[in-house]
Amino acid sequence: ASDHVSPKTGLTITAQRSIDGGAFAACANAATELSNGVYIITLAAADVNGDVVTLRFTATGADARYITILTKP
């Protein structure tokens, strides 16, 4: 978050999802660091059980990241 570009390593990520405009709730699985500030998550079927899913990833000292997925046309 210091320059809003450089990857941050060693973070504990809070992963949440909002399904079809509902309140944010915890994702079923945790995000983990793959390498060098790149993080991955395995989404469960329950995390994407809607037409529009918004994912929110937050960690202390890092910018929040939002990703919206349209699961149906």
C-alpha cells in the first residue's frame, strides 16, 4: 500500500464474497501466498452460487482488491 503497485509478501488475507448484491460473507477457503506477493484462492461452489459475485480481498497494510464475476450471460 505504500506505492499501491509493488506486491506485498507475507500477508494474512481476508477473503469475502457477495452473491447477487447480498451482504459480504467469508469465502469457504483461505487465500494463500503462491510466491513473491501473488496470492491464490480455491473458490467453493457456494462462493460462486449466483449470477453476479463480487469478491473482496483485504489485509492489514495493503489496498483492498475487488473482483466481480458474472457467472451467467
